[in-house]
Amino acid sequence: MDVLGRGLAPGELAMRLKDLVQDDHLALKVLTGHDLLDRRVRGVATTDLPDPSRFVKPGELVLTELTWHTGADSAKEFVDRLGDVAALVCGTALKVPPTDLIDVCAHAGLPLLTLPVDVPFSQLTEHVLRALIAELGSNPRRPYGGRRRLASTLVDGGSLTKLVDTVAGELDVPCWVMSATGRVIVGSQPLNEDSRARLAHTFLTARFLPGMVDGLSVFPISKGVSHRIANWFLAYRGEDVQGDSEDVIVELAALVALERSRMEAAHRIERRVLDQLLQLLESGDADLPGLVSRLHTLHVETEHGLLVVALTAGGPEVSVAVLDELLRPLAPGIVTASSASGTWSSPGASSGSGASGSSGSSASSASWGPAGEAVALVPLAGNSAAELADHLVRGARILEAGLGEERISLGVSSVTTGPAGLNGLIEEARHARSLASLGTGKVSVVTGDDVSSHRTLLAAIPDPLRRSFRSRLLGRLEAYDATNQTELLETLETFLEESGSWSATADRLHVHVNTLRYRLKRIEELTGRSLNSWDERVDFLLALRMR
């Protein structure tokens, strides 16, 4: 984030890489570019996109967790796309960055530094911001005065609410920070439900952003995740924001992105605890006291009921961010972690989202099992399992407009009131999610109750086989009804739903029992099957369910 403005000449800045390296509190270690530490630093950016070019500017210090790294080719492509940045800083649980990245940076003449795992990106970011703001002096000239005030508000401990209120007051326009589901994270004034829905739909579907709806502009806030469904946006009264005021909106978006990353960094300890918990469960070595201790650390209570949710929505970072967003209104203190490989890892990656910390019920989520799958442990805390599932589906339906080629598959486990069965719940949720992925439509959900239903088995059958089975059993009935304007298929379905009761079926269909007897006989003649056989009835029932 270039807090000083794109037009500021590098020569006006006194801050250099060597100033950061010499600061003992940061404990930066130089791996390449020891002779390039006189480079000036004009901003800071955090990204883990394979192609960071859109989000970094010349002279910036680029921070990365290396989640994009998949080998030597990815290292070369990433560095090539950085352009003329000041340096690359890696924060990783690994002792050193990959050798191929070190070689690429050395060949490109790019300083490569590492940050200790116990020093969060937010600490380095704040250090850089404070230094750059100080260099502007106490009474900076326009157009940097407004930017300095905004950055100072955030760096000096101000909240997102204070930041948005500052911009709304300075520009004299209402302003909101919103998620892709239309949730207002912070806002300068209330916003009705219909407006939230329209703004979210515009953000998700507009070919180009910024966009506009109902006189309100929609401005994207990048989190470093490529998919819009995982990002936030600004909404404000666009017709009243012109000229220099537009620069303030751009700066606000950058500062909100920074604050989101800073809040996520605060959850690193919880993520590691969650990783340890799930690794224990996967290994089979978990003991009850250890489970209880880690659940307590994560503020996850089982007393009033706990269930597990599994979700896929593209890559692991997107899945975790989406699951966070869907759960947040019911579980504000959610903790997140991600793994691109499909196994638990202790991430420095900032995959979660949130506007503030929260007391009370919380959920913990991470990516586990198949690459891209996110899992959350969710205390019910006054909500029923059905209410939770309905809430998840409603939120996912909103995101459906922006999914593109992706799908959202949700699996929801049954409920436990103790930690002993937690591993079983996780497996149940993951199995339900796998079954949901076989469903049709952009959003598919399977619950714990569904897992024990024949509908779950049907969902696992390939579509061609389902169509073939249905056609073999019911094809002649469908053709007969279409030709003769009869209702044999409806009669068969009602007869089976009434457990073979002649009188109950006749009553529902409003026909005489003799008419029903004739229809059932005709069904047997056309299909060559007997309705007196339970096996034949089961076959008919399954065929009817294969729509």
C-alpha cells in the first residue's frame, strides 16, 4: 500500500531497507541483495497471488507467506511480475524460503528478506507506515494530508468504524464496508436489506468494478484472493465523490485491506491450536483431556451442542474465507487456517476474515482432507442444527451469482454434546460434503440426516445410470400417460407414499377403489412388475426419486 501517493518522488523519502534491517524488534534477515539495502521504501503490500502485478507498486516492500509457491517455475513467474519493488519479505513457518526462490531473487537483483514466524506482518506493516507518515511532517500539503489522516487513524489504534466514519465525515457521504454476502461489516449509517442485496449482487456480477446501483458506487477491496466471493467492497454515494475525493476512497480501500490482514494475523495462535487439534484427531492419538484443553483454547464449547461443517468453493483460501463469511453472523469468533495440499499445516497464511474479535460462541475452521476443503467446528449456542443449515444455504445462495465456473458444496454433520465423538462428526461432515459435490446446481448441501437417507445413495449414482434406471422402470408409464392423458405415474407414486393402502390412496386421488384397482393393474401390465412384491415397490420408489 503506497500511503504517500503515486506522484511522490522517491528522492523525497529517507526510509531505506537498511533502516528496517537494523531494527532489532523486526529481526529481519537478509538472504539476497546485501549490497542493495540503500533502496528507498515508499510503501508496503501483502499478497499471495501467483500473479501479484496488479497489487504492487514500484518501491513497495512486498510481504508474502509463500502459499503461491509450487516450485521453481512459480518462483520465477512471481518474481518477474513484481516489477520494480523495493524488496520481497517472506514470513513462513519454514526455516528458510525455498532454494529456488532465493536463486531467482539473487539473479533478478531483488533483495529477499525473511521475517521470524513470531513477528506478524502487521508489526512490520505498522512500522513502515509510522515511518512514512512521520516523513510527511506534521502539516503535510494536499493531496497527501487526507491520506496521512486516514493512515494515522488506523496506525494509532483506530478501528474500522472510526476509519469509515472519518471518510464519511470528510467527504460528507454515507459509506459502508461490506462482504460479498451483503453483510455490513462497518457503516456510517444503517442500510436496509434490499439495498444490501442489490449492492452484493452488483459486486458479484459486474463485469468491471467500480460499479453502481441505486446511486451507490461499489468499489472492490482486494484481500489477495482472486475470487470476488471471498473479498469485501466499499459502498458509498458515488455522485458526490469526484476529483481528489476519489483518491480518498482508493486509500480507504487500501487501509481496510490492511486492517483486515492485521486482524487475521491476530488469529495465528488459534489457527495453530486448531491445526494441532485436527492433526491429533487424524492421527488417532487424541486423548479426551487434550481435546478438551484445545477446544477450550479455541473458545469452542460443546455443552449446548456442537456440529461440524465442511465446504468447498474453489481453492483452499477461497473455501475458508467463504465458510468464515457464512458462519460469522452465528459464530462471530471464528478462527481460520488453510492448506493447499489437503493436509493440515500451520499457516501463516491469512485466510480468515472478520471485523472484530468476539466473546461468546465461536467457531473454528480449517482446510483438511481434499485440497480446497474447509472444515469448521461450530457450537450451536442457542441455534438449532436446522437453523444453522438454513442460514448457511441462504448465504451460499447469495454468493451463487458470483461463482462463475465454481460450485459451493456444503456438508453438515449431526450434533454432539461432548468432545469424544468429534472425529466421527468431522468424518460425517466431510462425507456429506463429498455427496453434496455430486449434486446438481451451483449450491448443494447434504446434512447429517440426509446421510442416513436413501436420497444420499441416489446422489452418488452417476447421472447416466440414474436416467437409465428410471427409464427402464417408468419409461412406458410416462409414454402411456403422455399419449392417453392418464395419471398412472401419479397413481403409482401416491400408492407407494400411502404404504400400499388402497383406501388411503383412493381418498387422496379422489377416485373409486375400483378405478384405483384398474389403474394399478394397468401399471403392472405395462411394466411387467408386481406391486404385491416389496422388492418391486422399492425399485419403483427409487426410480420415482431419480428425477
